[in-house]
Amino acid sequence: MKSPHLVQGYEVVIGFETHAQLSTQSKIFSRAATAFGAEPNTQACAVDLALPGTLPVMNKGAVERAIRFGLAVGSRIAPMSIFARKNYFYPDLPKGYQISQYEIPVVQGGVVEFFLGEEKKSVRLVRAHLEEDAGKSLHEDFIGQSGIDLNRAGTPLLEIVTEPDMRSSAEAVAYAKELHKIVTWIGICDGNMQEGSFRCDANVSVRKPGQPLGTRREIKNLNSFKFMQQAMDYEVRWQIEQLEDGIPIEQATVLFNPDTGETRAMRTKEDAADYRYFPDPDLPPLRIAGEWVEQVRSAMPELPRAMAQRFVRDYGLPEYDAALLTQSQAMARYFEDTAQACGQAKLASNWIMGEVSRRINLEGIAIDAAPVQAAQLAALVARIADGTISNNAGRQVFDALWSSEGGEGGEGKDVDAIIAAKGLKQMNDTGALEKIVAEVIAANPKNVEEFRAGKDKAFNALVGQVMKASKGKANPQQVNDLLRSKLV
């Protein structure tokens, strides 16, 4: 059995609860709009305000999106699930309770698989249940007043709950990124973390190896992957320091302050009993027929996990490459278009995961906005594969393609024209190359003697001399082969 990853002799245990705002045009139990950024309280109808006599009506689109998620992660879709009232009293909760699901959620079980570096990981899901969002308290410090915006009240959420399977903050962030990819890939959530569409709560505890689970503290509303890792790392250090000082951990809900890099307790953490769950009498059981599930399944896009498996099978890629290339549908399309056009899948994969990804990350753009189109990258990869240019020369061609050279916005840029204009074509004339190799051998007797004595560095020096004499145009593989044949 693999030994656990330890921090100062403690094992870290992390579970996640993620709220994904569903991409419906209206709220989960009313027809009010869900658009972001409206003036406060302009998108809250009588149902959202809990005015007397109003009744909730289930949004079919929200249920369909929950089914879609369950199918994407291999969950069981419950043929019958129950809505419950979760009772608590906050100013931004007009009903005095939140409609959620408790004992029988719509999505049960499932697994999310991902890579941490090149190591394959999986996190088990407990459930994913439908619920409504609360409103938002607004605090105007400069006038010493607070207000309530109920625009978010009733917005449909899918809360996705994991088992405590993660053992480091890096693993937890990798899980969150994979989950984000899944919900955006299947179109159930726009994934906008700044607008609160994808919010994560991390349940963090520590324990000595082999001991029972420690007391957890829940870090609420983490809305960036960077802050997510910082918050969990701080919380782990804080809990270990407390335990080392003999202070027991108390279960609590905490917030992360990115300015100080610290978590602080907000309130004592409630348990399920504190919410006094009971079935909502205004909502009948949610029944989902098997025919509906199959209709949703038939309309699903190819899922990232299935696509990655196909890339391994059809293109011969390593699993790690396939996982990275299916981070988004746009990147997957870019790879397939490139690989099919050049017939060099692995080389295309290397360029996309390397230079293309580096450039789009540097400039903060999506891959479908990259100046180098898939057809152009395919032409470049093909010229490297057939020996027309070296890999180093390929970077110069790529630079020209990415910049404004050869046409506006990437259109009209021709790989062969750039190679010719820059004089990058490799020397593949064996006769001319043999002459250069012979001259280099004759001019460097000491390196020749050292190589024959078993010193590999001497051979590399000879290769460098040949490349210099050919002004970098010699085919490196040909140089290696010719030198070895002459020196052995």
C-alpha cells in the first residue's frame, strides 16, 4: 500500500461541496430571470420573496441539467427524489428556510477522475442535489448600513458533495478544476467563478496516520483556484499548530481572507439536525422516468473522459496527453484538426501542450482565439516530421505565424513561405553534409580521440561544430548518423 502524503507527520483529509449555478434562464421554482448584474431586487418575483399564497413550481430545465451531470460522472439517477425544507434564519433568506434535498437526492454516487501531474486520481461523489440559492447581504461600510439583494434568491443550484478522498490541497484543486471542466463541457453551468456560478466549500481536517478522521472545518465560498489552494494550505498549517499545542479543533465554518492569506472562524458549524429538515409539503416527489434519462443521454456530447480514451486508442497518445488535450472542447477540436491534417498526432500533441499552451496562457486568451490556426500548425508539424526544418527552426516559424508576419489575424500565413523567407530549410544533401563532417573531424583531432576513448561530451562538441559550420541548417539526426559512421 502506498504511504500517505504527510505534512509535519499529519495526514490531510479534504472533502468538497461545490455549488454549480445551473444555466437555466429562469429560477428553480419561479419564472424570474437569473441574469447576472441586474439592479438589486429587480429579478425577484412574489415566489422568490415568499409572499403569502405563493407556491413553488419545479423548473424542468434544472432537473434535466442534474440528470446530465449524473450521466457524466457515472451516478445513479434516482427515479424518485424528495425536496425538503432546510430551516435557518438569515436576513437574505425570505422564507426562513431553503428548499433543498436531503434524504433522497436526485443524483447518487459517481466518480470524478483526473490527473495530478502524471498520476491518475479519482474522487468518489456522495451525491448531487438540487436546491435554491439564497439572496445576498450587501454591507455599505462607508454609510454604516446593510441591505438585502434578493436577485439570487431562487437561482437553481446543483450541490455536488464528495467523500473525504483528497489528501492534499494540490489534489483538491485538481479535482475542482476537473469538476469545473465537466459542468462547463456538458453545458449545465457557465463556470464563471467571479460571478459566483461555481463556488466551492472545502472541508479540511488533519489526523495522524491510521487514526480516525479529525474534526473538520469548512472553508466557505472559495471562488478562485489560486485562493482555494492558499486557503487550504493555511488551514492545514493552523490545525496542525493547534493540535501540536494541545488545543482541540472545534467544528466551524470559516472564511478565507486573500489579503491576509488567513482563514477566520465565521460561526460554529451546524450539523444536519440543526436545520430541522422535513419534506416540503408544497412540492410533490420528483419522479424521473427511465425514458427521460435515455433522451438526455442520447443528446449528451462526447464526454471528456470518453474522448480522452478515444485519443489514446485512435491516435496512440499517452493517457496524460489525452487528459490535457480534453481540458476543453475547443482544445480537443484544435488537436483533432491538427492531427488529422498532418498525420503526426504525438508531435501535434507536444506542440499544443507546449508552445501553443504557453502562448495562450501568457496572453490570457482561449485556444480558439489563437492566431495560429490548426491547419497552420499542422503544416508546421508536417515540415518538422519530414525533415524540412528542425524543431528549433519550427519555433521561429511558429513565432512568425503567431505574430503579424505573413498576414492579418493568422489568415494567409504560409508555412513554406516563411521557411523560404527566413532560410530555415534543413540541409538534407548527404554529399554536402559529408564534406562538412569530414572537415570538422579533420579540424578537431582532440575531440575525435576523446570520443573514441568513451567521452560522450566530445561527440556532442563535434555535433555542435557541424551545426555551426552548416549555419544551423544541417539535419541533426543526419549529423549524428554520419559522425558515428565516420568515427566508429
